[in-house]
Amino acid sequence: MSRFSNEHQSRVPGDPSENDSVGYPSTVEDLSTGARITFLERGVDEQGTYLIMDGVLPPGVDSGPARLHPRSEARSEVMAGRADVTVCGESNVLLLGESLTIAPGEAHSIRNRGDDTLVVRTTLRPPGEFEAAIRALYEAGAGGRPDLFAVAAVLSHYCADVRLAGVPWVVQRPLLGALAGIGTMLGRNPLP
């Protein structure tokens, strides 16, 4: 499943996040793959609200199925290792210090094909409830043995912030809704 840790507590004044009780940095980890995300900072600057996080992928691990952020732009920079990033079907190799910007709605995924651990720092603008969505997805099993009903409930609930890219939304929306409903009836919906 997942593991959550808070290394120290600090809050951003006026942060509208559902995660007001979560301090930064705060890490979620997929124990089955070793992948983890450390949420570093959430705040507001002259460009608006943002969330900064480090994604860590061990060799041979990917970030999961291609996804998109309907309303958010993501700027990702390689802090360590080598990233194989696919954006809208186009492959890119990013080395230490290189970055790219992923526009709202662009399908993307990241894979570590190298021999070293990959660290990618991403700034998401605006973040919406992306952090809450990721925490819930990791709790649902992430890359290990995810609970289909729990994942469907999370993706259905947080669809404004993260969606699967491989299935058109017109098909994905009713399917996720149906699976989330079944999950709720079975007591497997992790959301309140």
C-alpha cells in the first residue's frame, strides 16, 4: 500500500488546500515499486497558486498510466538521473538540469530507463486538489495491487485535477462513475 510521512510542519498562510493539516515536506510512497512523491511547498506568488513536488522513480519504474491535468500546467525539471518523458505521444529524453512544460490537457508519462534513481521536480499551476488526489491514489494501492473500485472513486472525484489519458473523457466519466458507485456499495470507496 502506501506510506505517508511528514518531515516537518509548515503551512502556507491562506492555503485553500484540503490538506491544511499536512505539513511540508510530506512524502507518499508506493512500497511495491519504491516510487514516491514528496510534496515540498504549496503557495501563491505573482503567477497564482502552485504546488512543488519531487517525484522519485527507481530504475525501471514509470509514473503509471499516461494522464493529464485538465486545468493545470506542469513544469518538470530533472534533478537527478535521466527521464524518458512522453507528452502527447512524443518521446523526450531529459537529462540533469533539463526541463519541459506540459500544457493543460496534454497526456504525459515519465519512465526511468536509466541505471540511477530519477528525481523530477514539478511545479503544478494551479494545483487544484491534485495533492489530495495523489494521496488517495497511493492509498488505493498505486502501482502494486490497486483496488479498481477505490481508484475509480478517486479518479471520478478528482476529475478536474487528474484524468487517465488513454480513454476519452466521454467514455471514462460514466465508467468511473459506475465503478465508484459499485465501490461505495461494497464499502471500498476510500473517500468520505
